[in-house]
Amino acid sequence: MIVHVISVSGGKDSAATLLIALERFGRHRVIPIFCDTGNEHEEVYAYLDYLESALDIKIVRLRASFDAEIDAKRIFVARDQRTRREYDTAPVFDAAGNPVPKRDGRGNIIMRKVRRNGQEVIEPVQKTRKVGGGRRVRWTNKAKRRAMAAMRPTGNPFLDLCIWKGRFPSRMAQFCTEELKRNMAVAFQLDLADSGKTVVSWQGVRRDESLNRRNAKLFERIGPGMYAYRPIVEWTAAQVFEFCGSRNLRPNPLYLQGMGRVGCMPCINANKEEVRQIAARFPEHIERIAEWERIVGDCSKRGFSTLMADAHDAKDLRKIFADLNIWARVEWSRTSRGGRQLDMLADLIEPTACASAYGLCDQWQAPGQQQEARAA
């Protein structure tokens, strides 16, 4: 038996994908799933309820749990007695300025394979030297007491993941997507495959979304009895909204409230305009993130952690946190290009006014405007 699993996020692309699957195969062969990160806006959950009512379906909601990982981390921190140190390193050059190669215990030069100008070449590894006095690897007693007081499961997948990791995700280490969405969806589909079903995973992916998705395939085999299908891979955002509108399916209200994407609130990759809109329209979510930064910071060996990481020249962790915490990011979002001068238009955002990056305001009304219209 073939089952069609549709990953639903509450956004436009997954809604269009869900509609296509239902029209082609009917409700009895379609299983919509939603991977709840715990960092969602309330409108996302309300929109899922709307989809269930409008399309007469039931969306399976999946939530990750990290209780076991946090318990193991508590034991590790409490028992940590490591004595080694970590050092910064610098490359070594000879008197003529030439790189000094690294050698093994027998005096042989250590080689490595690298790619240069599209060609694989073998070159020597450069010798490095330790810089400074290094850092202790183990947790200090003060850090242990701080972490043990805060390192408890909360029941929120995103926050618990960060408590376990001792940090927030970043662009270079975006483990949130893997742990909260991909792994949950894959485990659900593997269970179906293990029960003897052939699984087709429907994904609302478009090639024009980003460079990473420009080569996304329409259909491919991803494992024994498992396939991936991306029906809107060649569509544009405008075509997605047009298709949903033709089926009388309204968009997620967040698209009418300044949000360019639907998902985490806010996402670690949110741009300046998105942060500005969130701060003006949903300040309670900024306050929530500030509290999460305090909790995750307490669970971090360094004692500080910020949702939106960035390069910083300072060595004082207090200075870095002061410049990169969520409140500092909100202030940055209110500046003009370059981040030095306050944008005088930043305070003109009307929280209840419609604002859409996709030009939806003429066709749909934002929630605040709907309430005003009913009151009139």
C-alpha cells in the first residue's frame, strides 16, 4: 500500500502541497504531519486548526523530547573532572617566511588531500603552535552550580534542545532543523515503511527559495520503499498564493502581518525587517526569547548565549552578550542600512495594519483589521 505523507508547516508552500495531494489521492491515502518546534507563533497552531476544519482532515502533530539527553548532560556536568586545556593556535613559518610543514612522531611530513581550483591535490599540513595559556576544558564549580540549577526539561522542544546543547543554533550549526523537524519526520515515515507501506514524502520546496534549493529534484528515491516528491519545485511564491486562493484557502494571517516566512518566531536567520516587525507586532515573543537566553545562558559553560549569533571582536563575554542579545538585535533592527543611524520610519509600524511582502493586503485582511471591520 502506498501512503502519501505531507509535511505541513503552516506556511504557504506546504498548504499548496497539501491541497495537491488531497486532490490527487483523497483523504484516505494522505497523512499530513506537523513537526512542532515549540518556537512557533500562536497563529501557526490556529492555522493548523483552520486547515483541519476547511479540508476535513486530521494533522498528526509530532514533538521531540530531550528529557533523556538533559538528564545525561546533568550527570556529565556534575561528574566532569577533566584536566586538559584547549589552546588557540597560530601557523609556524621559517626565517624566510615559508610555511613549516607538520611532522609525525617519526619525522615524516604529514600530507593532506585538498581541492584547489576544482582539482584534488596533495599538500603538506602546516605546523602550528599554541598561543596563550589555554582554557580549562572542564566545567568550573561555579558554572556547575549555575547549570545544575537551570538544566531541567521544560517540555518545550526548542528550549529543551538548547538547554541540552548549552547554546542556540546558528547558521553554521543549524541543528534545530535536524533535531526538531527532519529527524521527527523521518522517524515517523520509517515506522510506516517498517510496517510494509511504501511511503511518498511530499515536500513543499521551491527552487527559487534559495541557492541551496536551486537543484531540488521533482521526484527521487531516498531509501527502500521511500520516495520524495516536490510538486511545486518549479513554482513561484505568487503561483502558490494564486493556487491556494483558487481553492478558497486563505493564507496564514502572519503573511498579512509583515512576516515573509512562517515558522519559528523568530527564526535564528530572521533578517532586520522581520525582527523589526516582530518587535512591533509581537513584543511578547521578544520577551520570551530574552527569558530563553537567560535560561540557556545558565546552562552554558560560558554563562552566556544568544539566539542570533554573529562574529564579534571582543573577548569579554559580557560585552559580546550585551551587543548580541535579543534586545540589542531589536535596537539594531530599528536602524538604517549600516546599523549606525536610527531609522525614523521604524516607529511608524502600526501593529494592526496589514503589511505583506507578497502583496496580499488587497485580497485579504489582517486579523486586527478584521476585528475593526466587525466592530464598525
